Amino acid sequence: MSNDLKLIKERIIEESRVGELLEAMGCEYIEKKNNRYEAQLPLKFESPNKRSVQVYLNESLSSRIRTLGESDIDIYGLVSYIVFDQISEDERQRGLPKAKRWICEQLGYKEFLDSNYIPPPSLIQLDWLKDVRRKRKKKRELSNLENDTYDDEILNQYVMYPHQTYLDEGVSCEIQREFQIGFDLRSQRIIFPIHNRFGGIVSIKGRTIFSDYEEKNIYKFLYLINFNKMIELYNWHRALYYILERKEILIFEGEKTCWLISQYGHRNCVAISGDDLSEWQVKMIKELSHDVEIVIALDKDKPVEAVKKQAAKFGKTRNVYALYDNRNLLKDKDSPCDRGEEVFNTLYTECKFKVSV
């Protein structure tokens, strides 16, 4: 069967049928962009994000569901999740023959269909052992990861003044100076440094000034220096003292949310710089003492399942909470801080729930 799975993927790529599969799954706003397809989840997921589903055109057909925190699946896992509601990794593994059959039926690949096929227990056990070895190897590799660092002088090439765009979005001049917001004349991007846990600069992130960036086919955000994002947590070096003092860590998606929440007086905050906590980021947080409460505060467009997915990464021995807008105080893709200090305080005091794992 494993050879069939590979051959099916190769044929899907060769015949350019990823978009057809996404449509069959019920996805909407399907669009090909460079090395991947992007789409919105089917209506049953109630997700407004038109780029939530991503399928990369590599030999594995690697896939992501950004709004649900799924970032390590392939096209079969995507089908299992969306079509058959198989959320856990174990469910998707057991349902692999069903996902394969569904794909073959949709695309007319009759030669790969065999209704009598049942994976032998030995094969399932072997796959499980391979997965264990892969995870162990990954953990060993994580312990040795480290990004290159740069002196603060690297910022001298930029115009280091607050930018009107962020002023218009509520970020004060004082906070912009503290977080070192500037402007890059060459790339025409607002910039700010990314630090490692010890305070060394590991990258520079740039935001375009063009509001029609999608029409221009350019990225809203871009790292001007390549680095391994998964081993860093934005603002950790500034927030650690306050985290230990308050015995609480606030975890947000974007860097700007850290600026706003710091402006509101909550400095015990970090940002994932995305919507899916990596194994390394989880490890950093779990190294804090057990009396530090973990508060996950994702953006408005993330459903409850996405929050639970992130919370589960901390296991059952930590107190994990979520800020979830069950009062509809936010709009569309708002972060918990985008509607001002009063709204955030309401979310923090009245919409914070303990997550059961």
C-alpha cells in the first residue's frame, strides 16, 4: 500500500489535480500561488480564513490547516481531517485506507482501488515504530538548534523612527521605539528585529506599506534575514521577568499584539509569529515552573478546536487557559488586543476559560 500512496501523489502532481481534490472536499476560494494551493475550509468549519488550507506541490503533497494548528500532514491526512473528521493522528493513521479510496474515487484512479485490502498488523506496528524513531530523532536535533546572531549595529542601515501605519493601528511612539520599529528604504517595508531568548538579534521582519499587497502578489510580511523561526518565541527576552513575577504567560499569534498588550500594561507576553506552536517553543514554555499559568490567546478566526490543539501540546500537568471571544467583542481576524484596552480587559476577566485536555 505504501508504494500505492506514493504513486497516487506523483500522479496527482503530474496531472495537476490538487485544485480538483480541494473542490471535492468542499473547500472554497481555491487558488494556486507559486509552490502551493490555498483555500478556505468547508462551511462546516465556520472559518472565514481564505488561506486556511494549504497544499504544497512537493513530492509529499505536504499540507497545512493554519486555523486549526495542523502543520504536519499530507494530502491523505488533509482528506481524513476535512472529509472524515478524523482529528487525531491515530485516527488519521487508522483511516488512511479510507482516505486513499476516497481520493481514488474522486479522481478515477480505479487501478489503485482494492476493496479487500486491510493493512496487516505487522505493517501498522512497523509504521508506529518508524514514527517513534522519527520523533526521537527530531527531539535530539532540536536540542542542538541555534540561530546566528547579529550586533545591534545591523539596525543602523534602517530609518529607526516610529511609523504612521502602526500609529494609526494604535501602537504609540513610545512602544514603537521600545520594540525598535523602523523603515527599510530599499524594500519599502516597516521593519523590527526578532531576538532569541537571550536578546540577540536573529532576524529582521518587514511589513509592506502597500495595502493592495495581494493584488500586487507580494507578501504582507517577509523576513529580511533567513532564520529558524520555530526555535524562537518573539519577546521572550523582554517578557521573562514579568512572566516569572506574575506567574502567567500570555501567548499571542502576532508581534504587534505583544506591542499593544505591553502598552496596556501586560508585559508577560510572547508571540508565536504564526498560529501553531512548535515543539521547541512548547519546550521553552514547559521549562518554566509549574505554577506559571499558560494563557493561549489566538486571533478571532481560530475555532475552539485550534485552541484545544495548541493546549494539548502542554499535556495534563499544566494549567492552560484560553481567551475565547464567546461574546463577539472582536471582528473577523482581530487579535484579542485590536479593539482597545477596554475590550481586552473584558476578554481577560470574563472570557478566560480553563482548557481540558
